[in-house]
Amino acid sequence: MDIATISRDLTAQKRSEAELLNLADRLEHRVIERTAELAEASKGWSPRSPSASARMRVGNYCNLEVFRAARLNAAGQMAAAGARVPK
């Protein structure tokens, strides 16, 4: 009877798994901290407060800038793709 033995070094895989678990724990901790910060910041906030309308204007402006940046990025990708097309 012929028996084949295969062995692999799992050190790198185990190290990666441990690092992934560590990163997941750190991310969960950061989410909990940020949620607590946002809950604290939202205390006393009302849509009718004077600063609320200013925050909404800033938020709308930021959304517009993100939309513009996304459009420019898409246009740049299309231009780059067109430059790679052989003629």
C-alpha cells in the first residue's frame, strides 16, 4: 500500500487569522466609541436650532462636492480608458 503525506506550514495563515481578529476587535471598539461620541453630540440638537440649518447647508454643500468629485473621477476614468484603446 502506497501512502502519500502532504504537509503545509500554517504559520503564516495562523498569523493572518490572528491579525484579522485583532483588526476586527479594534474596528468594533472604534465603532462603539464613535457611536457614543455621536450620541453625546446629538444631545440637545433640534432641527429648529439656529445651528441646525447651518449644519444642513454645510452638509448639502459637502454632498454636492462629493457628487462633483465622483463625476470628475468617472470622467477621468473614461478618458484614461479611451487613451488605452489602440487606434
